[in-house]
Amino acid sequence: MVAKINLDHICRKSDTFFYLCRLKSKKKSHNNYQMKKIALILVLFLSFTFVFGQKNVRQTASNFFKNQQFDKALEAINQCLQDASTAQDAKTWFIRGNIYLGIATSTDSNIRKLDADPYTKAVESYKKSKEYDSGNDLNDDLFAKIDFIAKNYFSMGTKYFEQKEFLNAALAFEKTSDTYNAIGISDTISLGNAALCATKAMDNKVAKKLYQKMLDNKCRAVIIFSAMAEIYKDEKDSAKAIQIIRQGQKLYPNDFSLFLDETNIYLAFSDVEKALRNLNLAARKDSTNYLVFNALGSMYDRISSDSARSEQVRDEAYANSEASFKKAIAIKQDFFDAYINLGALYFNRGAIYQNMANKLPLEKSEEFKKLTDQANKYFELALPYIEKASEIDPNDLNTLMSLRQIYAIQAKKEKLAEVNKKISDLRMK
């Protein structure tokens, strides 16, 4: 007889086993959760402790700074810069700036030896502090520090200028502007001083850079365009000289000084036609400008001396040149340049007739006399203007030598002896 198996008993026993297994599994999961929770708390605790520790290091750096222990202060603040939690903190960089500023202003030579350029590093630090100071909590403190450094640079620039060390002055004034710019303050006045000093130092490369910085800083003064054009003109770069003048004229289309600057460029590069066009327009705009009329006289004189032009064109130019120089003299009666230029105009015309006479053969005595008389007429016209020029500037050697030529031609022995003595005296000085 086969024994009957109690299935109910087996099922209950299996249920009990499954429940026990599930219970064990739950206990294991719970234990893992607790371990993870503990680990997370530990990580958070360690992170908090590390950040708190880094801030303690920053405070230590500040304490070293207050105690004038700059070497230890630098070591501590640099440690803070190695971690993102404090490397992007405005106070960290502010303290760093203070440390370098302290080194820069220290009277202890050993402390100053800690860094070769502490002012620059201080400014860089304050600039970083400004970048990270999103709430503008350090605005007043940052301005006070930057203002102190900028004024120090400005004082250095003034001192160099007084000592005629113009390039050093330029660099100091530039640093003044750059220092203010580190916290977003524009200082084009110091930049202007720097550019003028660089110009006086005849360092065109530095001067151009500084004038360009002024333009980049939205400074649009007429003098900037004029100064840059003058530099390019000195460098024989007519294209860039005209280009910068055109930039200025777009902003100031009615500015007469820029118009004259443009004209001077044409004059410098012997662009006679464009120079004449501008000068005649300038004369109409300002009929009291003796410099314009003197320049007009010089341009017409060039045309009158150009053998490639027709005789009619040359004669008209000669008449215009004469009239222009006389107009300049009428406006300014002690204007040396106009007197000497008008005298030279007459003298050179006389020299043309004299050279023509000298080339004649001996048998053409009558023609020789006519040409010589014509030459003497122009020498006579030249004499009072050259004498007046010598009166205005008695030490101008070229004027005296021109007088000597005329006195010799006219056989004025006493006048010749007198002018020869003046020339000799000048050469002995």
C-alpha cells in the first residue's frame, strides 16, 4: 500500500522557505543602503571640511599679510589658487592683490626682492577679483587699491617727463590707463599723455599703438587723427596718412584743421594738383590764413619752374605765386617764410635771364645787355624782401648768403663787406 503524500504540508513548508529567503534579501538591501548613505555623508563631510580648510588657508594668507610675512602669505594664497573652490573666489584674488601691493610698497629691500614686478601682479589680481565679484561687494575696496596704483604710475610718468625721459614717461602713463581699465574705468587722458610723450621720444611705433588704443577706447578727438597722419607722413607712407585723415573727416566733415592736414600730405608728397585744389579751397574758406597763401605761393612756384609745362602755364603760375606770397605778407607782416619765398621767386627769375646772357657769344653784346638788364630788374625786386627776411631773422645763414649774391652782382661793396662779416661771425659761433 502506497503511503499518501501530504501536499499541503509541503506547500506550507515551501512558502516558509520563500519568505525566509525574501526576508534575508531585504535585510541585505537595507544594509547596502545604509552603507551607501554613510559613504555619501562621509564624502559630503570631507568636501565641506576641505572647502572649509581652503578658506582657512586663505585666512592664514591674510593673517601672514597683516603681519608683513609676505613670503608665507604668497605661499598660502598660491595654495588657494590650486583649488577651484577658492581659485574662483573674489576675496582670494583680492587678498593676492593686497599681498603683491604690499611687496611693491614695502621699504624693506628683502621684501621687494620677492617679486620683480609686484605692481603688475597686483593689478592682475584685482582684475580677477573684479571678474569674480558678481555681487559687486568689493567695488569700493577694489577702486581704492586700483586708484592708488594708477596715481603712482601717473606720478612716475610726470617725473620722467620732467626729466625729459619721454619714452619712460609714455610707458608709465600707459600703465596708468591700463590700471584703471583693469576694473572697467576708461582713462583716455593718460593714454593721450602717453601718446604725446612717445611722439616727443620720436618712437613712432609706440605712438601709433597708443593713438590706436585711444581710438579703440572710443576716443575720437581730431588731434588723434592729425597726430597719426603726421607719423605716417614722416614714415613716407602717404596712403596710410590719407587713410587716417579720411577716418577723421568722416566723423568731423567740416573740420578745417583736418582739411589742412590732408593738404599738407599732398604737399609733402609733391602731389601738386591735389595740393593746389585743396589750398585754393582753403583760401576761400579762410582768407586770413597766411600759411595757406604761403603754401599756395610755393605750389605755384613749383609749376612755374617746371620746364615740362608750357610757357603760358608757367607764366600764369609765376603770377599766381607772386600774388599769393604778397597776400601772406599783407596778412602777417613779420612772416619770415613769405618774405624769403617771394625774394627767392624774384631772384630765381633773374638768375634765369642771367644764365641766358652768360651763354651768349661775345659778339651778341646788345642781346647780352637786354638779358642782363632783365636779370637786374628781378634782382632789384628780390632785394628788399630778402633784406626784410634777414631783419626778421638776422641769424639765418641762407638768407645772408642770398644777400651776398645780390650785393656781389650789384657791386655794392660796403653792403657786401657788411654781410660777409655777419656770415663769418655766425660761422665762428
